[in-house]
Amino acid sequence: MGVEPHIAAAAAAGIEALIGQCGGDAPSLLAGLALPAARLADPTQRLSLMAYCRLFEQAAAQTGLDDFGLRFGQQYTPEQMGALGALVLASPDLGAALRNLCAYFPVLQEHSCLRLRAQGAVMALEYQIGDGRITQRRQDAELSLAVFAGIFRRALGPGFAPLEVQFEHLRPAGARAASGFRAPVYYAAPRNALLFPAELLAAKMPGADAARLPGLLAALRPQLADGGARDFVGQVLGLIRDGFLNGAAQIDQVAQRLGVSRAGLHRRLRQEGVAFSDLTARIRRELAQDYVGQPGIAFTDIALLLGYSELSAFTRAFTRWTGRSPARYRQACRHAP
């Protein structure tokens, strides 16, 4: 089974109310995912990260709101993150707030990467789930970047807009992310990211409180040390998934990113009872079904993403996996309850 990544229930604060406001049935969604409402109500509880991501995907489908995750992120506040949000808000400036957010993000969410990277005079706040077993993650990506943008607006005011927004998923039909961020949005990127001028890092946080920082750091450090162990198979699947986007899904490329030899990677996977080729086939099938199930994404784009030079080859493979052509599979998804 491997080590399953978790996320603090605080990250889902307010989702039941939003589902209801949008015409959905939160109790049925929670029951279907084995997520007791009592656990969501306790911010100290830990939830399965996979179930959390599925909850938002299913909420979007049930409510008919393709931008459900974005809406959730726009109404979520740093205060709802608990001690991590308090640390961010008490930081002296935006740069310190973002660095603290990145450093202590594993307290909120395991097996995920959040980093601040310089690109000359432009900075990128990059986010990605590291466990490749979680393929349905579009809603999570959009809500997460919306939450991060909210931190910028605390320092810079409601008029803040990033230079651009990047998402790792393919562009969905009728995408509304551009209006939500008031910035150009690009898809099929290596990471989910907000790009902004480096000079903004010096902006003061309005709630800066140097006296609170030592106590908040003391509370968060033990939680950081107790973070969940990384699951090796999930990590490899994540790198394969990345590889489909950046053309680096071959075993030698994945081994290099892990810092091991090709033989070493084969040996470690044998110990886990799996083969690299099986993992590649698994992530290819899961990504294919995820994207084919979303209306408006061109089958040709999906085929190219997954390494097929011709649509016909992808169509044959997909039909073999699911018993349906991509067109019939999408039609069935559209009429599913």
C-alpha cells in the first residue's frame, strides 16, 4: 500500500458550506469518500491527501461549477491554516512570509513541494503535489494558487495581480482561472506557479508581530520533524508524471532526478514489488482517463502529452484500456450522475 500522504483538515475549512451554497450535497460527497464530517470540523485532524483532492474534483462535478476549487481558494483565509497561517501573517514582510510558508508547508500538507525561486527580476512561487498516485489534482492546483494569491493581497492590497499564472494540467474548456487571477494563465507547465516582480518581496505585512514569531516557530518545528515519510513508489510515479510534461519520463532521466543509477532504481523498485514499465503504464492510463473525462480538452493534446505521435495510436491504446473509445468514454462521463 505504501505510505499515504496526508493533509491537515484545516485545509478543507469551509468546504461543506461552499458545497451547499453552490447547490451540492456535502454529506453524500463526504460519505462516498469515507470522510466523516467530524474530522473535517477538527482542524488538527489529518486527512488522506488523495481523498481531499477527490473531494474537490467531485464537488466541482456535483455542483456543475468547473471553477469550484478556484472559488474555494478565493474565500479561504490564512487564519484558517492555524499556526502556519499565523506565522505567515506575523512575518515582517512578504518575502519572509513566503519563505516561512514554504519552509513549514509540510506541516499542512505532506509529500508536496512549495518553493520560492528567483528568475532574474521575477520570482516564482511554485507548488506541486509530489505523489504521482494523485492524478486528479486540477481543482487542488487552482485553489492552492488562489490561497497563495490571497497572502499577496494581504501585503499589497486587493488590487494585486501576478505577472502570470502557470498550471501543470491541460487547459480545460471554458477555463475561468484568468478572470480569477486577473493575469495571463498558461497550461501544461512544469509546475503550478505564480510569477511576480521580485521587488514585491520587500512589502510589509500589515499584521507583522516580531514578538509572536519565536512561539509560533517553536510550535511548528516539532510538527515539521514528525512529517510523514516519503513513499518511494509515489515519488517515482510523481517524477514519471512530471516527465510526460517536460519530456523526461524515461528511466534514466527519472533515476538521475532521484540521484541513483538506472540499476539502483530497478533494484529499489524490485524491492517494492513493481517494475518501472508498469508504473509508466499506470500513470499514462490514469492521466489519459482523467483528461479524456474532462470536456473540451482535445484528444490530440492528450495523445501528445502522453507520448503518442499519432492520435490513432492513442485511441487504440485507450480503447484497449477502458473498452471504450475516447469519444464514447467522454460521453459516458458527461452523462454520469
